[in-house]
Amino acid sequence: MLFDPDCRRCPRLSAFLDEVKLERPDYHARPVAPFGDPSARLLIVGLAPGMHGANATGRPFTGDFAGILLYQTLHRFGYSSASESLSAHDGLTLKNCRVTNAVKCLPPQNKPVGSEVVNCNVFLRGELHSLPGDGVILALGGIAHNAVLKALGVRQSKYRFGHNRVHELPEDRLLIDSYHCSRYNTQTRRLTPEMFDAVFQQVESLLDRCT
């Protein structure tokens, strides 16, 4: 299963989205579908939709600060048709890249609880198994990293999160980590554009290695 636009597996998240939709009827305020090339070799996994970003627009990393560095970098490396993603109807397309989240629904305070990550893991599992065997997974942040490992049935203790760290997983799967491109991380310079470029340079080398 790749996605369910009507999913209500998580009572807390479903109730919260109902509240948001009442307060902001113009917002998407539903589970957010993966976005990008269905035959992509690069799958980018984030945490969850942001209140005024994907939760509003219906597209991952679109409409808020977290998407600024991501789409600029995707465009620079040839994955995105534009360097800015403003709405789900702006015409932007992705080539050989797909973007998703470990949790498809907006969580209160942008913090999903463990059971919500687990409930949503079935969708991530489907996305990972649809990735070609020569594909690469990029996890943005520790929660996304752990969600990927769980979806693949891999012990988390064997593969610790580390920025720009490459993990060679069973069945020849490749996972690379990055700090999340959130406002906090970029403004505190925990993640700089140069650091993010280095991650994508590593991605490129991994994809080239598999061809």
C-alpha cells in the first residue's frame, strides 16, 4: 500500500486535522501524498507535513521554510524543474526523484508520537518496495532514518543516524542520512547549503555506482 488519502488510523492526528480544517477550510488538512517521479531512483523521506506547508498545500515540503533549501538543491542537481515550490499547482515537476514523509498527516507541534510513526509505516514500506533495486533512499533527520529501517525490517541499532553517512542495508539497499532542512537547522547553521550539497554529491556518486 503506497497511500490512503482517507486514512484515519491515528485518532489524535485525525482529530487534529478535523480541527485545522474547521479553522482553515482552504487548507488541504488531510494525509499528504508522495510527490514526484513514480519511477524515481531517489526517494527522499522527511518527517511529517508542516502546518503552513504541506498541510496547507497538499505537496511535501511546499509552502513553508523547510522546502526552500530542499527545492533549491533539487533544482541545482537536476531533479526539479524549478528552484521554488509554492503550491501544488505551480507546475513544478521532479525527475528521477520522489519526496515523501514518514508520517503523512500533520502532527500537533510538528511532533508525531511513536504509535503514529508505526501506523504510517505501512505506507512507507510500500514506497520503499516500489523503489528500483538500484535506487537510493535519503532520510532527512533521525525519525525518518528510523522509520525507513523499520519499514525495511532492519534493526535500528545496527545503523546509527549520522549526517552524510551512507548505510549499506540488506538486499543491496542504500540509505544516506542528512540533517533535516528545517528552519531551525538552517538558521542555526547545523545544516548549511554547502553541507546539503555534499549530501547530494554523495547521492549522485551512489546512483552512478549502481548504474
